[in-house]
Amino acid sequence: MSEQIWPLRLTVVPYLLLAGLAAVTVLIKRDRLGSLAVDLVLCALIGLWTLGMFTLRPAKRTDHRWIGVFIAGFVLLLAVLVLRDPWFGFLTPAGYFYTFILLPWPIELIGVGSVAVLAGYAQSYAIPKTDVLGVLVTAAVIAVNVVGMCLASWLGRRSDVLSGQRQEAVDALTETNRRLEDTLAENAVLHEQLVTQAREAGVIDERQRMAREIHDTLAQGLTGIVAQLQAAETADDWRRYVTNAIGLARESLTEARRSVHALRPQPLQSATLGDAIADVVRRWSALHGVDGQLTTTGSPRVLTPETESTLLRATQEALANVAKYAQATRVGVTLSYMEKEVALDVRDDGIGFDPAAPRPSSEAGGYGLVAMRQRVEALNGTLEIESEPGFGTAISATVPLTGAGA
């Protein structure tokens, strides 16, 4: 990593500094050939040491032990040169390059401190060291170099740590973003699945709604028409039954159209729930010749259209079942407004049946009661059926006012 950041400082600059200093030494010591020869040999040794231990060994540059031996030899040879000739202190930058870049923390401090001692000694070379003052000044210069360079080393280490922490934070944020993208992708898939399921559930709900509406309108209307036409076959005043059948057909057609468009039942368009149920009971009683009475208890409340439609349809279904199966002579309908719920009870004095006994769908307890139960339970309500052979039937639909939105 360091070689990639400062390749010239590590591979070229040290040789340039050494060559320049060797040239300076030749100029200065050209009259002292013996001393010059020793200096040039030392320069050659430090150059060869650097070449063999570092420059030609790129695979070893990350081996801390190898680098430690290399820098130790480099500093030792540099120390000999500085002690002989102070101008070789200008080679200490190469020592700083190697120690700062190549040595691991905290061994870096030892290398930096060693080079700083040589740099300080070279800087104070001209100071006389024969008295205490000279020694103290020399020590002060060396101390300034050591403290300053070690502080720089610590600051560099601190910067590396902070940079590493920032990089870790960036990596963590990148990983978090990646996971977030994966989560969003998963959520998109789940959302698509939920949309599909909701669409399928909506289709099923709509089918059930249409089945209930068809039963509550066409099925009941056609049953009433058939009953009226059958009665007309044996009656002297057959026109009355035919007229009733025509009226039922028109009402059933209107209700069927309203069901297709998901509109409220016609009796609730211009009347309250109590008035609409009273009208249904009155017309049913006149049509079938059975005594029917509506009783309302409690204070009427404002209910949601869904609740009113459910209770009205429950009344129509219960009365239709009475007409088809009960052979009753009297029917009582009670609409009760209570504190937290509204209840509809339909009781007859007919032949009754066993609610626990399995019955074909064409008989009481068939789809009509199933549809009625679905409507009531969709509003968090309950539907109860009480009957016994020979003792009539009672159907009770209860819907909470909270579920009704009141």
C-alpha cells in the first residue's frame, strides 16, 4: 500500500540523496583521499544494502521482520556516516520515509526516534560539546527532533486510525444500504404477493356478495313468483295472484340491478331502517296471508349503510324461510337498539326444525342462512338460530354499534 502511495520516496529519492551527498563528500574531501575512500565505501555499502534488502525485494516489503532488519542496518550505516561527516544528516529524510511508511505501529516510534537522534546530532554538529552548555544544547536539539518527529508519527497514526474508522463506517453504511436494497426488493415482492392475494380475496368477496345479492333478490323473488302463479292455477280470483307475481318480478328486477351496481336496497333509499323493515313485514304479511308484527325497542340510532342493508336482508331472508318452510300463522319481528349493539329477532309459530340435523341446501339452513351469517359476521356480529320440531323457529342477528360505525 505504501509503495503505491509514495513509490518515488521509497525507490528513487534515497539514491538521489545518497548520490548527491557522495558528490558533496568528494568535493569537500578531495585533498583527503583516505577519509574520502572510507566515506565512499560507506556510501556504497548503504546503497547496496538498500538495493539488496529493499529495492530488489518487492515481495519482502510487507514482511515486518525483514523490513525491521533492513531499517536497522540502514540506520546503523547512516549513523556511522553522520558521525564522520555531519552533512550526511541530509540523508535522514530517506530514513524517515522508510520508518514512517514501512514499520508497523508502535515499532514505528523506535525507528522514527532513532533517525531523529541522528538528524538532531547532525544539526548540532558544530556546537562545542566540551562544556555543559554545549552538551545541554546538543541534547535539546536532539530532543526537539525526537519529540517533534515522534509527535508527527503519532498524529499520522491517529489519522490512519480515524481514516480506518471512517472507512469502516463507509463500509458499514454501504453494507446497510445493500441490505436495505435487498429488504426493499423483498418488500416489493411481498407487496406484489399481497396485492395479488388482496385482488384474489376481493374477487372471492365480490363473488360471495353477488351470490348473496342474487339469493336475496332473484332467488327470493322467483320463489315468490312461483308461489303466486301456483296459487293462481287453483284460485277463482287468479288475477290477484298474477298481479302479485308481476309486482314481485318488477321488484326483483329492480333489486337485481341495484345489487349489480352495489347500491343500497330500495326500501332504505327513502326510509329509516325501522320503517323499511316495517314495510317489508307488511307487504310480506299481505302477500302470504300470515299475521306479521314489527316491534321496535330502544332509541333508534344512525347506523352505517352496511349495517342497515345487512339487517334488512336478514329480515327478508328470515321471512322468506318462514313462507317456504314454517307453515306459520304468526310471525313476530323485533328490532332492538341497545347500548352497544343492535339486534334483529324473527320468531314464528311454525313447525320448526332441528338446527343440528344436516339439511340440503334447498331447505332451511341452506345457502340463505349461510349468506345471512356471512353478512352478519362481516360486521363482527353474530347470528343465532333456535328451533325445535313443533315449537317454531327464532333467528337472531346481532351487530355491535362500534362495528356499525355508530
